Amino acid sequence: MPFVGAAALLAVLNPVTIPVGVVLLVHAWVIPELYAARGAGVLRAGRSEDPRAERIALGLLGDLLDHRARELHEQTGLVPERGRLGIWLVGEAGALLVRPGGRRVHCYCVKASDPGLPRGDRTAHLLLAMREDETGFATVANMAFGGAPWRVRRRLKPPAREALAFAVREVRAAN
């Protein structure tokens, strides 16, 4: 908003400054887009090196989830979890929080410290940490983006888009 306001003010004060105002408008668009791309990166899945260990880890993660969450994880690789702050989508390298009303999304970058863990174990670690202390989880994790869901959605792969749409529907249905 400051860039848009400054662009409008420059145009009103002196028409010669309109090119500078256009540059400000470009900044007003590009900066949130860059942060949205950064935020979408927290949901990108890595590769599993040991298929047997991954299968075991997914079995243990499945024990933590109900049927709906297990199905969504199978389709998207993300685990939905309802918390006090909204609905979380937990992945192996971070989590996305859809706030009540579904108009704001916060992307948090946080990961389990052992790089040798299977993907399912990394997701389970984050899920358990978030369940234990949701507010602490949001405080300790690095916020990569906060803004409109449509900005992040465009940067996500199709399975993660489905998970985001699910979380937004769930939050809006709860209101």
C-alpha cells in the first residue's frame, strides 16, 4: 500500500513523475510475488533415499492421523491439522497456516534437524511439535510469507494447491 499511495501522490503532484510512480507500482506487485514464491517453497517435497525406511515412516505418520488427513496426505504429501490459530498444512520442510476466514495464509519454514530422516518422519516431527505447542511452533518457525491465499496458490504444485483449497474450505465452513 505505501508504494501504491506514493505512486498516486506523485501523479497528483506532478505529471512528470508518473514514470517514477509506475516503477513504484511495479515494486508494489513484484515484492509480494517474491515473498509468495518463498512461502510456497516451504511446501516443496524432497526426495526419499530409502524406500523401505520411507514406507515405515509413513506407517508411523499414518498412526497420528485420522482417515481424512491420511487421504489428503496420500494425495498431496501434506497433513491437515486444525489448531487454535486456524488450519495447518504440515509438510516435511515447513507448514502453512490458513487463518480463520480463509483470507490470510502464513507460511512457516522449519524442518527436523536430521537430514537422514525419511520424509514421513520429518513431517511427523513437525506435526507433533505443532500439536504440543502451536503458538510456540509459530513463534520459533521462520515466517516466509503472510498474505492472500491466491498469491501462494499460483506458486504451488497441483497437489499442494488441492491441499490449500481444502484448508480454505474447511476454515470458511467453520465460520
